[in-house]
Amino acid sequence: MTQNVVISGYGWLAGYVGNALLDKLNIVGTTRNKDKCLALKEQGITAIEYALGDDTSALCSHLQSATLLLNIPPGRRNTNLESFTENMLQLIDAALSANVAHIVFISTTSVYGDTTNNVLTEESATNPQTASAKAHVTIENYLLSKRDQADISIVRLAGLVGPDRHPARSLSGRQLDAGNKRINLVHVHDIVSALTTIICDKPINDVLHLCSLSHPKRGIYYVDAANAMEIDAPRFSDTEAEPSGKVIDATQSWARLNITPVYGDPYRMF
């Protein structure tokens, strides 16, 4: 088992993962913010001030025989992601040169695009349509080509939900279309369970899906969620139409991890 885990990109998700791993491993976290560095140190985490594209020496000094959790998002407003992608590939190369044992890349189910009505397994072909999704596919493919040098786990996450985060809040009160579109969500509790297993027990050298096990229509689900949260419900057109949109099938991944997701039913997420 790896003794050190380096979490590059210590944001919302990393906070939950780090808390779960604190009593199991030595944790190194990177952040661009000096105040965040101080806060991480107070939690017993070795903190490194680092932004993607910076010199990697300090980060790499912790990587020999360690696990690197790559959790650096490209930024929602960034549409020119050439430098992001190039810097990520350079970071991966630096980690491999430092003899990292295991790289876990947090990817996204957006790599499949939004034009399919298919059920998508881990073996399904990607079809990225946004700049961010294309960047993720490039990084995924590069990592998968390096599996002779380290264990590589690609973890494609569906839409994130947590105790302090639910899409229904951002949709509250809005008028929206495509109410018949299926939802694909995953709760941070189940993500943490999966990543803890991948990092501490079972470095699966493959692509994994993390998603709930059912996929109701969003025009029904988000209205029900808003009502349960006692916030203004969104209004959707086309809710009565036949269900459409991709379904992320994570059954195989949960089985490989020997995990039954606590929030496999999205109705448990609010």
C-alpha cells in the first residue's frame, strides 16, 4: 500500500477525500492560495503552493512510490485549453520521472458528449464536444499510454452532489427545456468510498465510472428535489416525452470496487 498520497488541486472534492484519508496516509496537498496552504497545514496536511504550469520540483519530491491524485479542473470559462492540457501532460511526465507508483485522474462523464441516447459502459467510445471534454480525453489517452510505467486509474465522475451541493439549487426557479432528459449524478460520499479503495487497497489500472444506479427524468427529479428542499422548483418543458439522453452505467465499476453505493438512488441525495 502506498504511504503517501499527493492531491494536486485541493478543492471541494479533495477536502472530502483528504478528511477520509488523514488517518490512513501521509497527505500532501497543492493549492494556489497561500491562506489555503496555512489551513491545510493546520489540518496536518503537508501543503505546497502550486499552480498548474509552475515548477514541479517541490511536488515531485513527495512522489516516489506515492499515489498522485490529479484533481485539477480546467475552469468553466476557459475555452482555450491548449496550455492547460500541455501543462497537465508535463506534470504527468514529471511525476513518472519521479517514480510515482499510481496516478488517479479525476475525469468526467462529459467525455461522452450529450448527443447520444445510449447506455454507456466503461468500454464505450468517447465523443467529446466541449473544449473541457476534449482536454479530458487527451489527458486520459496520454495516461493510458503510460500504464507500463505506473498504475493508472481514470475515474469518470457524473454530476457531483454533496451535503452542501445539489444541482437543484442552481436550477431553482428557472424555466428549462428537455425535462425528459435522464440525469447522471454521483454523491461525494460514494466518490470518497471509491477513491479510498482505489488509493489504499486496490489500484485498478483501468477506466472507472462513478454514477448513481438509476436515472430519472430531470423534469421530475429536480422538481421533487426542490420541493423537498423547500426552494422554488424549476419548470421544465417536454417532461412527459419519452426519456432521452445518455445513461452512465457504473455497475461494473462498483462491482470491481466491491462497493454498493449508499446513494445509488438519486432520491437519497436530498
